[in-house]
Amino acid sequence: MNKISYFGKSDPGKQRRNNEDANIACTIWDDNHVLGVAIDGVGGYDGGERAAEIAKETIVAYLKKHPNGERLDLLKHAVVEANNKIEDERQTKKKFPNMACVLTACLVEVEKKRINMAHVGDTRLYQYYGNALIKLSHDHSLIGYREEIGNLTEEEAMNHPERNLINRLVGETFHRVDDKDFIEAATFPLLPDSTLLLCSDGLFDMLTSAEMIPVLKQAISLRDKVRELIRLANDKGGKDNITVVLIDYPDFIRER
């Protein structure tokens, strides 16, 4: 089996007093499965932080408790479980009435060379391969959609005043796993000599894809790549919390 590596970090940025972001970067069940998640809390400083915390804890706990089953289905159930726990706490405790989050989760099956994605909101999953950074997730926002269809350039979307208006949230209302227009779920091939990037808007609202690629192609550790991406986003202003998760899958032919 190829050796796969991963590292994640969340940073408060330069202009926020707290960190409403969270991340997951770990193996789950065994070394054949790697879980990466970028989470961005919304709904007020403390509320967003609490929602992100619930999502992080719940996704890991659910998957650890359910090791058997189709992997994409398990990932979707874990996100729904997180959604409903946030909604339940929001309704019962009423301490943070607007708390919710957005998240992008991927569960990598190394032996099957497959990426399973469950995504809600405007965090993102990219695959860096062949010197190109390809966005695999779709932003659940009007501005993100306009960028994807070419109605706005990447720079125009980054600076648009309605950039942060999102039409799907985790924790906004109760959901079932088969609800339409909630989880965007998909599978993708895990390509050798590729790197997966999960991130919050604190990264991609500060850096263009062209600015991320030179970091991803450097012959440095994943930890250093994550830290360098965060540093560059902060150097551009660090207007929001910044989360970066990298999962690297080396070229097994080159390594043999």
C-alpha cells in the first residue's frame, strides 16, 4: 500500500478575536482510511465556535462507532448526525440561537484509490494533480455558482460583497440523510502523485488558485505547506479564520 500522509491546522487569522474554524486530519478505523474535514462555524463568534466543535466531535465519534458499511453512506450519516446534534443543542439550550457551520469532509479509501466527499456550504475540496488545482466541491452560494459558470472571475468572486451569503448550513434545521438539497455527496478517483486540499474561505478568499499552486508543488513537508498557505493568507490580510487540511498520495511508480 502507498504511504499516505496528512496534516491540518486552523488559524484565527489577523482580524478575528477567536477561531470559529475546526479541522480533522486523521486515520479512521485503520491506515487504509484517512479522514479530512474543514469546518467553518457561523452564527456569531461563540455560537460558530461551538457548532464547529460539535461537528468535529460528532463526525469522528460516529465513524468510529460504525466501522462497517459503504464509506460514502457512512460519511453522509456522520454529517447528518452532526447537523442534528447542532440543531438539537440550538433548540434546547438556546444559548446560541443562530449557531451553525459549513463543512467539507472527505474519507479516502487508500486501497480502493477512492475519495468520498460529503459537503455542505462554502468550504472546499480541491485536488492538486499535474500542476493543476481542481475544485471538486461546489459552493452552495450564488457568488460561488457564478464563479463556477464563469460569470465572475476568481478575483471578482473573492471581493464580491455577497461572497459570504450561503444557502446551505449544517445545524440550521433537522435533516435526514436522504433529504434533497442538503449534502452534496460524490466519489472521485484518488490519483497517484496528487494532494487533496480542504480549506475554509479564510484561505481561498485571500489566495487565488495560482497563488496556492507554488506552495503545493514545493518539495517540503505537508506541515510546512499548511503553515506556508496560512502565512500567505495572513500576509494578505487574514480577514477570517483560516483552515487548511492536506492529504498527500505519492506516486507509487516513482517510489518503487
